[in-house]
Amino acid sequence: MAKVYYDHDIQEEVLRGKKVAIVGYGSQGHAHAQNLRDSGYDVVIGLREGNSWNQAVQDGFQVKSVKEASEEADLIMVLLPDEKQTKVYNEEIKPGLYPGKALVFAHGFNIHFHQIVPPENVDVFLVAPKGPGHLVRRTYTENAGVPALIAVHQDVTGDARDLAFAYAKAIGGSRAGVLETTFKEETETDLFGEQAVLCGGLTSLVKAGFETLTEAGYQPEVAYFECLHEMKLIVDLMYEDGLKGMRYSISDTAQWGDFVSGPRVVNEETKERMKELLKEIQTGQFAKAWILENQANRPVFNAINESEKQHPIEVVGEELRKLMPFVSSKKEQKEAVANA
Ligand code: NDP
Ligand code: MG
Ligand code: MG
């Protein structure tokens, strides 16, 4: 089994006294910044003027341009959207990335696919929480944490790995467990997970079930509860006690259906499709399409995004959730779906 590191395995001294620039104050940015501050670290936020800037000021942080923040910090954590990082890095971070500093990421995409090529005289590593930012913050305040991955791409100071562990501890990651990986493994498994299982696989499964029921004449409200709403209840059980724990709670009829019918829906052919997705991630084909899509101002992304909002499951769901205010007030759940 892979070694899992907890708080007591990690020394923080190497990070103490260092100035940390958090570039971006969105989902991950606000959580890293606030957790680091509460762990006693000196944090400066790098941003452009706008909503995030105002929020960071309101939260009591020192906020500067990305260029100024990068210039004065020892460690620069890049928490911008992945597709915007290359431009901001080249124009505003690189000029202040002096020898011996550390350039840090929460996802390996731009390093692994060579969109950002840092100078050879800096440390480059990643600390990737395996959960949305609002949970990274909330769990920290509850004396818990979200598990995290760390990986080292370049180590010039000899401290890169220790710095990564210390940073993971400072944001609460080692309360839940920290695993060591590589940029390649983090990037490829993160992309595969969100495409095949967590986001893409899940939304397609939910929609296909909903469409099958409604096309057969069943009420959309019933289909919504059956195919979407109940999903959370089942996932919570899996999260707590694995597949076995979930199966313990459902009826034997449901469990029999699970055993004999599940593998007919997600079958060998589905797995072949998953292997195709993985291949396209590994070869860089997926990354290339997404980079070009952004360079073209996202025509395909925007078209699909608009049509997905019109899907009958969204229309009926919107109405049903108005009557269940307890479900939609949970910001981090919405975010988990948007950003996994
Ligand atoms: P968000 O989209 O939530 O936040 C992006 C931040 O960057 C905002 O504060 C935004 O400010 C700022 N920003 C955007 N463009 C610029 C610019 N040109 N100059 C300065 N600031 C800018 O990003 P996430 O937190 O989701 O993602 C950050 C990183 O974390 C990514 O690498 C992602 O892969 C990784 N990650 C994300 C997870 C998640 O669940 N969200 C989980 C694990 C890793 P403004 O208000 O001005 O737009
Ligand atoms: Mg049932
Ligand atoms: Mg991701």
C-alpha cells in the first residue's frame, strides 16, 4: 500500500518564515489563503481588480497585483483557472520568479503538458487537495481536512519535497492524509476521474436514466427524484462505508438489481470507451483540444453549456428544489460538481 502521511509525519520548519503569494482567490485560492493564515503563515494575495480582489480585501488580506505579489514572495502558489495560467505566468509571475523561489500548483496540467516551462533554478511542486475549495476551508475550521496529493517536478534547493509536505499540512491536508505522486499521475488521473466517472460519467448516467423513464411516459418529477435526487443519499453511504456499506442499507431487491443489471448498463463496451478517454488524456489529445477551444474563445463549450441548461431534468429540477431549500443552500456541493 502507498504510504499516507499525517500531521505527525511532517515538519513545518522549512516553510516557517517564508512569504507565500496566493495567486487567485477563487474556490481553491480563498481556502489556501485563509488556512495558511490560520496556520500562522505570512500570505499575500496576487490578483487583478474585480470581485475576487474586493473579497480578499474584505477578508482582511494584503492584496497586490500578481506581479508585485510574485516579486515579494518566496513561494508562489498558482490558483488561477488552468486555461488562464500560461498567459498570467508569462506576463506577471515569471519576471519575479527569482532563483531559489518555489513555483507551486494545485493541478499538474500546465506543467505536465508543457504549457508552462519554468526556469531550471526554481523549485516546482504541486499540492493538490482532492476536493473543492469550500470544503478545504470548511473542514479546516472543523479541525479536519481534505486529503491532498503532493508531487515534485523540480528540486533545486533540496527542500522542494519538504516544502510540499509542509504546505499540505498548513492547509489541513495531512489531517486527512497526504499521498506522494508525480505530475503525470496527478494530471492524468484527475482528468480521467472527472471525465469518466465523477462529472462526465455521472451526468450522462443520470440524464440517460431520466430520459428513459420520461420517454416511456413516467412523470418527470418522479424520474428526477429517482435518477438525480436519490443519488446523493446513495453516494453518502458509499462515502461512509464503501460499496458494501451502501448495499447493507438498500433493500435486497435493490441489491439483486445492482448485481444483475448494473453490469449490463456499464459493461465491457463502456470500459472500452473509458480506455479510449484515458488514451486521449495520456497522448495529450484531450489537452490539445481544450487548449485550442480556449484560444478560439470556447465556441463548443458555450454551445453545449447553453443547451445543457435547457435539458428537461434541469427544468423540472429547478422547480422541485425551490420546495427543498435545504438542498440548494449548500454551496460546496454545487461547486463540487462544477469543479471536480
Ligand atoms: P476559480 O475559477 O475558482 O478561481 C480563479 C481565480 O483566479 C479567481 O479569483 C479569479 O479572479 C482569478 N483570476 C482569473 N483570471 C485572472 C487574471 N488574469 N489575473 C489575476 N487573477 C485572475 O479557480 P479554482 O480555484 O477552481 O482553480 C484553481 C486551481 O486549482 C486550478 O489549477 C484547478 O485545477 C485547481 N483545483 C481546483 C479544484 C476545485 O475543486 N475547484 C480542486 C483541486 C484543484 P476574478 O474574480 O478576478 O476572476
Ligand atoms: Mg427505490
Ligand atoms: Mg480537475
